[in-house]
Amino acid sequence: MLAKHSSTYTNAPYWLADKTLASAAKPFDRAQLPASVDVAIVGGGFTGLSAAITLVRAGLSVAVFEAGELGSGASTRTGGMLGPSFSKLGVNGLERQYGRDQVHASIRESLVAFDWLVNFIREEQIDCDLKICGRFRGASHPDHYAGLVEQAEEISKIVDFPAVEVSRERQREEAGTDAYYGGIVYPTDGVVQPAKLFRGLCEIATREGAMLVEKCPVTAVDRVNGRFDVGFAGGKVSAGHVIVATNGYTGGPFGKFKRRLIPIRSAMIATEELPEDLVRDVTPNLRCHGGTERLVAYYRPSPDGRRIMFGGRAFGRGDQPRLYVPYLQDFMTRLFPQIATAKIDYAWSGMIAYTFDHVPHIGELDGMHYALGYCGSGVGRSNYFGRKIAQKVLGLAEGKTIFDEFPFNSRPFYTGKPWFLPAIMKWHEFADRRGW
């Protein structure tokens, strides 16, 4: 059954419709910025806020510069899924490139990052609808099931990360579709309401003394007498350290960082409110979900269990819902014909960033610290990396991470504009049709 495409949706994140978000922390008046700060952070998303909290709690003065409005970037546009992201590491290819020990250490640390964020949310009492609901990953082709089981077995030899096999005969206990050929449940994965998590981080950072400045893109960063002059429209601030935390929105004076990142637009739709039994028919255990497609789709119930939220890749330049809404709605309907007539209430997109080796990166370039390239798994990684990069600025041994050891490389002649993406997307679409 084909979906009847919606045309009356709100082109904005569903997350931001939550009326409780009105209590979010107010931005700092740029006219009140001091002439100098200990640390200037460029990018006011999860990475920048996490870094700011660690730094101000250590007694440093911190200014966070956000080019748009606070909360307008990927941190409030994500699907809000939370897990160790082992499947994004490309384990086999990385072992050939970097060696078994280094890759296994990265897997162990990925689980540490996940556990750290869950504990942080609980200890700070951040109201963000955190649920350890588990994740079902379905085999999108008959040949994929054995690979999912093998991957789960290999991971279990490295870390204590439970996984439960689900045969095709039993998969309707997990997902109301016949489109998969069995799958795996990861019972310890979770979800958050990302805009609420962002608000909680803003409130903590502001309360602790961080200066969060919005609508203030950084236009220049110059080294002057061992410090940095950070320029913006109408002024500049001298900073002892600079942290680049812009991920998929990297640009401006940060060309060396941009050419190491592949910006990709990811999009989501949210259905109208549905009957509880219909939502339960799609996701009986209210988990987050995904498949093994190369052009990956991801989906979950809304925190109140009344909507289905479905995400995947966007198309074209800029935010073009007229292109991605029909694509996502058709994808959703192929998996779940029972919601083919569901109206779409919200549609939105945002920029994520991949790296050429599919590994997130952290370190220092041209004297500036950075944490970038979360490869579509930004909720857990960005918060953890923000803390780690702050610890590096503070000179703490705790800032060391196995991800220090992965070189952050670009490719010859690449400038940060991924002209090759349309061809790659077509290739992945072709491969998906054949189950490769």
C-alpha cells in the first residue's frame, strides 16, 4: 500500500513543540562579554555545552558562541536514540586499518561513553524522558541475519553488551512488519527527548557561569601572543583556548576542520497521534528500531507513546521537506502498511557529519581543540566527547581516550563540499535493492 502523502505538516522539530521548553535558559548578551575568557567554545550543541559544564565547574571562564539560536542545530533535531553505536564503527575495516587492539579498545570506550551519559542524566536529574527501552535491529535482507548474529557474538567477546536473537518467526513480537528477516534486540539501548536534554544542559551551564551567546557566528580566529583572538560581528574576545564543536555545521574560518568532515542532511517525520493499539502494533515493546540498509532508516515511538517518528536521509540542498517527506513516508509505509493513512504532523531535518574512516575524532589542530564527526550517533558521543575535550583543556589525565589514536585525515582535493554524495547515495540505493 502506498502512503497518501501529507502536505499540511509543520516544518519544525516535533521536540520543540513541548510547551515546557519555554523555561530554557536565556542567552547571554554579547554586549556584556568580557574582553578575555579562559576558553571560547565555537558551537552551542551537545558537545559545546558538555565541554562548558566541565570547564566552568573547574573554575574557568567560558564563552560559548552559537551561530544560530540556541538549540537550532542537530542537537534538537536528532532522533534522540542512545546506545554505544558499535555498528557505526565499521569494526572489520578498522581492524585491517588500525589493528585489533586499538579497535577493541574503541568498542570498550563506546560502552563507557553510553554509561557515562545515562549516569550523568540521572545524577543531574535532567528531565529528558530518558528510557532504557532497548533497540531492535532488523535484517533487511535474508543474508543479513547471520551477519547481525555474528556481530553480536563478536561484540560480546569484547564487552558485556547483551543481545537477543529474534527469528523471523518471532519478529512480530518486536516489530509489526514482515519486511525483516529476523533481527537482534539490544535491551540496554535507550532514548531521550533531545530538546529536553539540551534545555537541561543549557540550564546547568548557565547556572554554573558559562556565557551562552546565540546568533553570533565566529568569523575569525587568530593567534596573538600565545592566545586566540576570536572575532564575531561587532567585536572580539581573547581566549586562552578554543574548542571547535560545530560538527555538521562546520564552516567559516574552520576550513581545515571542514575538509575532514562529510556533512550529510538527515530528516525525520512524526505522525499524528495514533491509537495506542496501533502504535503497539508497530512497536510492541515501544523500543527504538532500525534495519541493515545502507540508506538507513531509524524510528521510535514518541515519549508519550502516541506517535511514530521515522527518520532517514534527506535529499537536495538545504531543508527540502517536499523531497524527504514523501520518501520517508513511503519507506515507513513499506515497513508498516498499517499506518499508511497516518497524517504527518511534523517534518524537519538537520546536518550530521561523517568522517572518512567512520570514527569520531577528538584532538588538537592548529592549536585549537576539537571534537567532531559523530557519524550519525551524536547524542551519546557528543556529550561524552565534550567532557573529554574539556578535560584535555584542563590538562587532566582523564581526558585521554583511545580515539586520540585515530588520525583525523581528509582526502586529496576535498574541500568540505561532498560533491560525490549523490553518486554514493545512488550506489547505496542500488546495493540495498540487492541486499548487499
